[in-house]
Amino acid sequence: MRMRVASSTSIKLLSRRSFLAALGGLTANSALAGSTLAESLQTQDGSAPLFASAYRQANGDFGIGLVDELGQVLARITLPGRGHGFAVAPDRSRLVAFARRPGNFAVIVRPLAGISTEILVAEPGRHFFGHGCFSRDGRLLYAVENDFDTARGVIGIYDLSGPASRRIGEFATHGIGPHEALLSQDGRVLIVANGGIETHPASGREKLNLDTMAPSIAFLEAETGDLLSRQELGPALHQLSLRHMALDANGRAWVGGQFEGPADGKPPLVAVFSRDETPKLLELPDKVSSGLENYIGSVATNRSGEVVATSAPRGGKTLFWKADTGSYLGSQTIVDGCGVAPIDQGSFLVSDGNGALSYVLEPDSPAEVIARTAGLSWDNHMVALT
């Protein structure tokens, strides 16, 4: 079931800084003709970085904030519930925000089409897991979903090429509890992190199978859903839920984990996967790993794909790695810092649950708080829109 809602989701512009600059410098098209917003869009230079993150306000309302590289909140998009992750179309014309598990909504924003929004509602028997991605041509949205009555992960496929979305099918992720999906650099393969945790909306967020977890990274043919490869870490790490991912310059998937085993266990929390190679587990110094509370919240690469950032919000650390060797470069202390996005070839922006945005120039440079929004708490993920 789907419905388009124009009134329940709104965009409040806080600046004349335009969505055109935000979304990659697109040239104006006929959809904007004659509108006041179009005139504003056409006056921008398209060079300014912009980022999106879900947030919660002190009054309990939820939304998406669009911010620039100085931490200024330029626009807010209200959400019907708590948001989580995002999918951004290759041409930057659409942004999809997914509800936090086990939410059943996703909001599609088309800023170049009169800033109208559309709400996707999950099919009966399905809910969203908080993440998704677009096909290479931008026509299809792949949404990570739960077929909860059979404890089966699926990718819901939505055609977003027209004025309204259509769910046109699904295929299996070959695992339980899929959390995030990425598209390979050539657009042919979907990479899915099956977290391995069984949940059911009737039980809220309760984890139902911790003793029998089997997390995996599945490589699926994007056009057909055929399983190309499925990688696991082995029985000793079967309680390391594989969750968030980013692709490095060589197309390998860097994956952050959430350990569901004994509290005194200290497994590796970051691993590198590729379709035809044995997964590589990365080690941290004991003094660092002991303070992370066994949880990686977000994974991102810089613009070149040469440096990987992995946030550990429970431990108040953001860790940095050299992508080609897997060597640990150091960490920065950012209390409750979780959302990470690249600013340019080297630097990152990190959001936290206290409403701050921090700038990290280099892995060995101290994080600098550049803005803090009163009464606002940034959620788990942030995405670069340029």
C-alpha cells in the first residue's frame, strides 16, 4: 500500500541557499518553470556542500535537517516518526529517508519538482530496516525490508521514474535481519549486510535469536537478485551483527559490527569484504577497543575512498583507517558522535546526539565543533548530498 501525502510532510526553508547548490549543481529544468523557488535555484553557483541527517527535537518531533559545511541548518523536513538512513539518487534529484526499524514509512523528497514529498508505506507483512540505495540509472530504489512472519530478509524494489512510486517486486537477501544495502561501483551488484538478528514488530525491538545468529554479507545480481556470493565470519563470530557499510576506492565493502555476545567479549568490530576474497578482520589497540562498547554506528569514506571513518557513539570515538592497507590511523573523541559524511578529499563532518556538528580535517587532527543546534539531537546517520 502506498499513499502520497503533501500536507503531513513539509519543508521549511530557513535560507535562500538553494537545493540546486545542495544537490550537485543541477541545471534548472521545465519542472521549475515560473516558480519562486526556481528563480532562487537558478541564482546559485552549485558549489556548496550540503548534508542530510535525521533528528529529534526536544518536543519529541522528528525530521530531516539539511546543513552546510559550516553546520548551518538550511532546511527542515518534518517526518511522521523517527528517521534513520538515506538513499540519494545518482543525479541528486531525489532523497529518500527511511524510518528506523521497525518503521513502515519512507519519505521521498524531489526538490526539483516543486519540493513535493511522497510517503512510501511498507507492504503488508513487511517493514523497513532503515536503509536503501538507488540503481545506477536512478530509476529503481532498493529498500532493505523484513518479511517478518517468515524471518526472511528481502529487498523491496520500487520504480521511482514516474511522478509517483510503484513497488514492482522484491528478492531475497539470503539472510535474516538485513540492515544496509549498497550498489557496487559498476552498478551490477547489490551488497547487503545481513545483520543476522531476527525481530518481529509484535515484539518491538526485541532480539529473538541471539543464540543462533548467522550474519553475512551477500552479493546479489542487481537486475535479477541472484546470489553471487555470500561471506560469513565463521562460528566464533556468529554474534557479530554486520550492519553498516561503505565502499572504498577499490570497491571493497567496509563493514561495522554490533556484538551481541558476552559484554566482556572484545571481537574485531570492523571487517573488509569483497565478492571473491576471504573477509579481512581489522584489529585495534586494546586501549581503544576496550572503550567502544562493542558497537560501530556508521561507516563512511572520504571523497577519494582512501580513508575510512567508523564511528563508535557509545564509546565517544570516531576511528580512522587507511583503506588500501587496513591500517589504523587513529581516533578522535566526539561524545555520542555517530553520523559521518565526507566534506572533501580528506575531511569529514560528524554529527552527534547533543546537536553538535564536528569538523575533522585529518585523522590526526583534533575534532572541532563548528555548530550546535539547541533543542535538537542528530540521529545515527548523515549523508553528503553533493
